[in-house]
Amino acid sequence: MKAEVTPADSRSRAPLLLLLLFGLLWLVASGLLGLVASVQLHSPRFLSDCAVLTYGRTGALAETAFVYGWLANAGLALALWILGRLAGEPLRAQGWALAGAVFWNLGVAAALFGVATGDATGFALLGLPGYVHLIMLFSYSAIAVSGILAWSGRLREVPYASHWYAAAALFLFPWILSIAHVTLFSAPARGVVQAIAAGWYAQCAWTLWLAPLGLSVAYYVVPRVTGRVLPSYEFASLGFWCLIFVGGLTGGRHLLGGPVPAWIASVAVVSSALLLFHTFVVLLNLRGCFSGGGIAIRFISFGIAAYIVGALAGAATSFHGIAAHTQFTHFDEAERQLALYGAASTLLFGGIYFALPRITGRAWLSGGLVRAHLFLSVAGILLLVGSLGAAAVIQSQDLSEPAVAFAAIAGHTRPWLVGATAAQAVLLLGNIAFTVNFVGTACTVLKLSEPASFNPPSAMEAPAP
């Protein structure tokens, strides 16, 4: 049976498919770079004679390609698609979105070239050289024009939660990137203020940009697949505003014990605890995704589970007693992978599996590749996070013993880092399968032998009062 297809889908294909294609190409590229960086973590001599591919650069290259190449492109495509569908009409200003997509990805390519040639900044989630920021700000804003027009011209008087999260991501990213550019590049702060600004950006990039993009997908797809109104939906607005107002204040938890004012860490601890209210509301609203369903629901349920576990881990490590054992270990990387790959990426996977048949009017090309992608993604993420977590436990134990040399610590963690490398290889295979399936499915839209049927989508998401 065909998925319902609306004029908002068929007449908005060009920018959506372009953004998704760019995103998948960067996803595969980041997987290759991440695999190289993971090998170098336990075998430092691997490609050590090539300056461009040393660990300090490959790690930044992989992160930049993944966050700004894959997550940004896919998240923007799904946000535009959701806002256009909820508006009940094709996207407007598609020329702006197409131009913005091209220049955004040119900016990502320029950023990767800069990182490869030694211009990496060293800031978490902001390895982009400062000279590409303006290109990315303007191109992102050009893409966001279509979404903002769809949001402002919506047919329904009361917006849905998927409206809120998608629109927030479109509005807030230019704001946080412009502030980071001023405080870290054009008029750089000095001393510990620079670390505070960098930590603030990294946290806001997650809580105010990437997480809302993923949650907009979950809040849109889950009620339509399950056929049920989201439970306890009246609390959804409270969870949203809790994330917006509190999320950016938790960045100071990464600076516990550092030479920063004590109130910054205290605010971060309190904010991390308050953010659990948002996490509880998300679980309350979206618990229906755990009851089973198609491939989209399976990815989304795994993403929501990872999001909740990551939030609990973040709240726990904001306390000094626990942070004393997790700081300066592989735990930070495990937590980052759980958030970016386990939560954000899998939520976007689920959104793409739901959206592409409606955008193209055709089912996925290969069911076998779909199942392979699900299995390889779940197995790879669990193995990656588990291996890094185990390495962090060993590091913490060894670092507490003054007699243990750093060389010995590296030897003790090496088996687990090899496991993390195997996980990167598994994830890369899954991403290649997904990309091949996507390209094969998207290409069928050029060979339509019959017109797609346009049926209005069912409105199953209740509006908040």
C-alpha cells in the first residue's frame, strides 16, 4: 500500500532530496574519517607520516563532517518537510533553500579543508575555522527562510510540538553560532572566559539545535505511525520551554574543578537536574514508540531511549563526586557518541525512513538493506558506547593510582579501544547500506510511470491547549 503523498511532498522534492543527499555523502565521509581516528587512538603510528591524517586532524574532520555535514543537512531537510506538511502547502522560497544548501555544503567543504591544513580550533563541536562562519550563517539562514514561511503561514491556529522544535532549531542556531564567533574569533575572550564560551556553545549546539531537530521528527512521526494521540500532550509545551530556557545553562558541568567561578558549576548542576523534567515529559509523550512498529518507529524508539539515558548520564556527571571519576577519561567521548549518534542520528534515520516514500511516492528500494542498516546501526552504537564506557572505567581506576604510568594506562584500555574501532567499522557498513538504498529509491522518482496519489495526511497529533 502506498504511503500518503501530498502536494506539499511532491512539489518540494528538489531542496529536500538535495539536502538529504548531501547529508548522506558527509555521513559516509565522517564514518571513514572516524574509523581512521579510532585506529590511531590505539595504534598511534597508523598514518603518522601523513600530517593531514594525524589523529588531531582526523578527529576534528570526522566530528565536523558528522555534525555540520550529516546532522545539519538531514535535520534541516526533515524540519522543512515537517513544517511544509503541517502548513498544508508546498514549501515557498525553494530557490533560497536550494542556494542555501549548495553554499552550506561548500562551507562544510571549506571548513574540512581548513581543518586538514591545520586551522582547526580545538573547540568541541566547533572545529570550524572562523573564516567559514559567515558563509554558514548566511546559507543556513537562506535554507531556514522556507521553513519560517511555512511556520508563519500554517493553516492551524494552534501549533504542534513538532512545530515548536523545528522552528526553534531554525531560529536559534544562527544566534548561538554568531555569539560564539564574536566571543571566540572576531573579539576573542581571554583566559577562562574562552573555555566558558566554548563550553556554552557546545552545550547549546546540542540542546538548542541538534536535539530539537531530532525531537521535531519524533513528535511528528510517532502519532502518525501509531495512530494514537500523544498521551499527556498538555505537558509538551512545558517540556519544550524547559529545554529552551535551561538547556544552554548546563555547559558548565564540563568545567567542574576548573579555574572558573564556583557559581558557573553550581548553575550547571541545578540546570542539569531541572532538565530532567524535560526528559520526563519527552518520555511521557513518546512512550508509544516503544510498543513496536515499522522501521521508522524502531529507529525513533532507540533514539528516544538513547536521549533519555544520555540525559540521565549528563545529570549524574554534573555532580562533583561522580565527575571526579569521569573527567579526563573516555567517558566524555562515550557520552558525546550516545548523544550525537545514538540519539540525534537515529532519530533522523527514523524520520528519513518515514519521509522518503512520501517525498518520492515510492517504497524503499531494498527491504534487506533497511534491515541491515537497523541491525548494524544498533549493534554499532551499543558496541561503540559500551567499549568507550569500559575504557573510561579502566582509565578512572588507573588514574587514581599514582604508581600507574600513562603508558600502562594506554595498554590497559587498548582492547576496549580496538572494540570501539570495530564499532566504527560496523557503523560505516550500515551507513553505506543506507546511502545505497536511499540513492536507489530517490532515483526512481525520475522514472515515475504513474502519477502519485494525493491523499491528505491524517491529523493524529493533538494540539496543546
